Amino acid sequence: MGFSIVCWGFAFPLIKLGLRELSPISLTILRLSLVSIVFLVLFLVISPSKLRLQDIPYIFLLGFIGIVLYHLCLNYGETQVSAGAASLIIATIPIFVVIFAALFLHEKITSHILLGILLSMSGVTILSITGKKLEIEYLSGAIAILFSAMVGAGYTILGKKLLQRYTAFSLTGYAFILGSVTLLPMINNDFITEVINLSTIGWIAVLSLVFFPTVIAYVFWYKALEMKPASEISVYLYFTPVISTILGIIMFNEPITPFYLLGGFLVILGLILVNTKN
């Protein structure tokens, strides 16, 4: 569990490092293509759940929405927003899972969950309008990352029924592979030029993103879920933004303002309320 959290904490600074040399689209194409190759190799070693023909359109949609759109918006957002702020906004995925579950699965929202949602969204609002001077570019970056959190929650909701027929490992691999097909039309001369000119540091950032937060962390996390209840290990997720914030300070000298601390506190407090049972 601890290893997974550290990997996910490193993901946001690594994205920012990769964006120094790659455009958001190029970073998305390169990362997801390599992840898909890794899953194909893993499928040769670890037999996945059998892919049903009738499920392919749904898994394709799942991969496009929850993986391709997620990474495109997150990568664009991090061109404007700090790694720490990005990790805090993405941390609201459970908030949107609760909202979508209420809207589409008719699950009940209690008063303390509603309070948690309001607190977290208040924190996101503070992070979105006080990270820099109120610039359109910064605000658009924050909104893009918030959209990533929404589609990430959509991935959870859409994948819920499919997990009755597939292991989490298999479904994740299939979603990456099928979803990444949509990136093929985006490969152009600019992408090829950026990849050819990618420095050693750039390759380290990309390959680290491929293996650690994307593949290894999820395998470890799902293994932890087999041994402990989700409600017990979900507490560890609150440390991801803390790690990202510390790394952002060390690697990019990202400022920590009182508004950032207030926004981060509200986001995490809201998440705790949402995940706390009555």
C-alpha cells in the first residue's frame, strides 16, 4: 500500500518533468502506448480474463473516457497548475464517484457525505482561483484537471459491472490497450520529432510514469485489496497529495501559500467525511 502511494505521489511531478520536453498530447501518446505494450507482455505471462466479443465496445469506451481523456486533460492541466495542486484536485475522484453513483445508480447521499462534497469542492475552488494571479490559462488548467477527476470517476462507475466478469488487472490492461487505439490518428511529425529529441531525463520521466504509477502501483494496490478492506486502505490515498506537494517544492520550487494550504485542507477533510461511515 505504501509503495503504491509513493508511486502515485511521484506521478504528478514526473508528468511536469515530461512536459518540459513533450506536449501534453505527445506525452499521452508515448506513455499510454508503452503501457499498452507492457500489458500485452504481461498478458503473455499472466493469463488475463477471457475477453468477450460483446464487451469490446464497452471496454473501448471505458478506455477512451477513463484513460485517454483522463491523461490528455491531466497533462494539459499540469502545463499550468503545480504538481501539488493537480494531485489535490485529482484526489476528488471519490467525490465524483459518490455523485455519479447517486445520479445513475440511485445510491443515497447522507448529510455528512453532502457536507464532505461541499467542503472538497470549496477546496478545489480555492485551489483553482488562487494558485497564481487569476489568469485564464491557470483557471483552464485547473478546470481540465477537474474534468480528469470527473472522467476518472466515470471510469470507476462504468467499470463496476465489467468487474463482475473480469479481474481488475485484466480490465485495466484491456482498457489501456483498446483505449489507446484512439491515439493512433494523433501520431504526426511533431510527435516523432519530440520523441527523437527526448533527453535522458525525459525518457527517465516517461518510463518511470509507465512502470511505477501506472503498472506496478495498480498491481500492488489490487493485491492489497485482496488482503484488506477497501475502507481500511483508502486512508492511505490521503498521503498522495502530500508526497506530490513535497516533491513539487523540491523539484520545481513550487510555492506553498496560505490559500493552497486552506484549499488542500478542505479537499482532504471533505474526502475523509465522504469515506467515513455513519
